[in-house]
Amino acid sequence: VNILLDTGADVNAQSGHGGNSLQAASMTGNAQVIKIFLEADADVNAQGGRWDNALQAASSHGYEQVVKILLDAGADVNAQDRTWGNALHTPSFHGHVQVVKVLLDADADVKARGEYRSRARGEWCDGIALQAASENGYDQVVQLILEAGAVEDRFRDVIESTPRSLVREGHQEQRKRRYSEVSQ
């Protein structure tokens, strides 16, 4: 990597699926290479590629250390991508609890909308991170997002996948108990 940069490689060049070099390194969780790219003035908020930005790529794959590095370098926690919404959506969908905690601590907008894949429905849905976590069974993530201020009833017009509606649909008794506690 250093040889390429020393010979003039453009650290911010875009390349289709992988976006720029920082985004490609973020997809693999390579913290050392990410630091090199940031020292070479990689644009931490550059848009492009499959995940639209480096923070989305790292958070989607659950790379907590990389997420912290990118946030420390000025990554916009609420930058919207073309599909997933902000960086909170994908780790909520995948159940990456520690990454969700880091993003919430960085003031990720819990009410930002985006798409997520509903495993229960087998289709793409539009909603907030709370819905992505809830529909896909990540109770701990749901709890964190609710505690951070997501108000599930406000989004019933998006889709009926809020914690209360999941309880009505007969999901696990444990969820029923937890959701009734936090939504009172």
C-alpha cells in the first residue's frame, strides 16, 4: 500500500463495487491499512461503491475498531446512502451490538429511514433501524435503539413491524415481555 501511495496512487480514486480505497479496506476490517489511507488524506466521507461510504462498509461488517477509527477521523455517522439509510441500519440488521453502541454514542439518528432485508418476509422493506433489528430478531439491538429514543409507534405508516406489532403476530414470549416493558 505504501509503495502505491509513494508512487502517486490516488487514495480517493473510485472503482465500482469497492468504492474508493478507504471503503475497500473498511469492508475487510483492515485497521492498519485504513490508518495509512487516512494519513494519506483519504476522504473519510467519500460516496460511491456498494456501501456508499467507508463507515457504512465497516459498520455493516461489524468492525467495531474500524468504525471507531473512521468516526475519530470525522466520518459522518448520519450520512445517508442510496439504500440503507445511515450507518446504524446495517449493523442493526445484522445484530452487531457493539457497533450499534458505538454509533449510538456518536449520535446516530435512530429515526433515519432506509431499506433493510426482512428475513421473516423475504423482501426489502423501508423503515428505521429499530424495525430492521426487530424483524430480524436482535432483541439486544432493539433495546439499545429504544433506549436511545426511537419511538416505534410514530412509524406505523412505514410497515407494521414495530415491537408491539411483532408481539401481536405471535413472536417469542421473551420479546413480548421485553417490548411491553420498554414501550409503556
